[in-house]
Amino acid sequence: MLLLAMDTATPAVTVALHDGDSVVARSSQVDARRHGELLLPAVDRVLKEAGLKLDAVTGLVVGVGPGPYTGLRVGLVTAATFASALGVPVHGLCTLDGLAYASGIEEPFAVATDARRKEVYWARYDDARTRVTDAAVDRPADIAERLAGLPVVGAGARLYPEAFPDARDPEHQSAEALAALAARKLAEGDDGFLDPLPMYLRRPDAQVPRNYKVVTPK
């Protein structure tokens, strides 16, 4: 097994290789505006670090979000392209699940990432592997009471400490955690992967202008 994992649903552009037992190479950069520019060089770096070529990969793992539109699409399209070219499967995982798994927390907690517009993407967990709510997007103040007393993992907790006072690491997503979670699920025969399609949760920021003036030639 050699899994190539990637996630661009958050400001972290993160890539990792996992051989079924452990991560053999990884690369992460936090830059919310350069997903398209940074992802392929990151793939090249991890392959070179591992001394392998792309055709050694036996499966793709990709974070499906939730996340902002442009960044999220970069990882999904890249994973789908590699999978098609190599003839290997692509396994989708919720981005929040990767952060939860990386936390290692074995008590009820939540994960919250930055959704912009003064909102967070979030979900609740019973432990690092067990999500108990669907991913959602809300204003921190609107969910503070529902998450009161719970540790909250992710950048969303650090952005809104008044709503989430017990912020926990990790702050950013890592493909190594996503790869490790996928490898564990595959080893256990768990086929509970998501289709590699974007989890947006809301309409895009860009909208077609309403009531715009139509200019026609005379």
C-alpha cells in the first residue's frame, strides 16, 4: 500500500505519503491564497523525499471539505486527475475528521475551522474517530452554548476564543493524519469513505449581479 494524501480545504496546503504502517514523507504550508501554486510542488517534494515516483502510488486520499470554493477544488481535481491517470481509487474523507483524528482526544470535543464571513465549519465528536454530527457552518456565537464545556480543535477555536475558550491543537489540517486515518480504515475493512466531491455547505461568495444594465448596440 502507498497512499498519497492531500487536503486543500483549509489554509494548509498539505500532502503526505503513507505506506500502510506509517507516514514516509510529508509537506505542509499554510497559505490561504496559493493552493493552486503550492500543491503540485508539494507532491513532488514528498515523492522525492521518499525516493519514489508517482506510479508507485496505489491509492489517493483527499479531504473533501467543508471549505471555501477555490482552494477546496484544487485538491479534489488534482486527486481525481492522479487517480484517473494511475488507475487507482481515490478515497474521500471529511476534512474535519482529519483534524479530529490528529487530536488524539478520547473524550467528547468539537472541531472548528475558519469558514470566513465570521463563521466556522464545525462538527462534534465522541472521540478522535467518532463524529456524531454532520459538518455544518454557523456563526460562533450561535453554537457556543451547544459546545459549552467542550474542547474545540482547529483554527476556528483560536479565531473566536470568546465562543470557544478551550482551544486545542492541532490548529491546521495535516495530510499525514488524513492518510493515517484512511490507512487504518482500509486495514480494518471499513469502506466508509466519501465520494471525492466538494462539501461546500453554502453558496459561493461570487454572485451574478442582479438588475445590471444590459447594453445593446443600436
